[in-house]
Amino acid sequence: MPLFLLGLVLGGLSGGITFGLTADGQLAAAIALIAAVLTWLGLATLLVADD
């Protein structure tokens, strides 16, 4: 569960910063989604590789 929440927080933060800099909602949503998914995949890879 913490991994999921971390992805949401980092995705939201990235999307918020992107929206603040560009004022483009679609771009901000895409960046937020990409950041969240990469966070989940990257940390999941670390957990699997650690075993």
C-alpha cells in the first residue's frame, strides 16, 4: 500500500508542477500518469530484484 501511495504522491506532485509551469491540463495529466507508473514499476523492480 505505501508503494501505491508513493506513486500517487509523486505523480500528483509532478503533474502539479507541470501544470504550474505550462498551464496545460492534458500535458500535466500525462506527466502525472507517467511519473506514477514509473514509480510503481521502478520500485517494484527493486523489490523483485532484491529477492
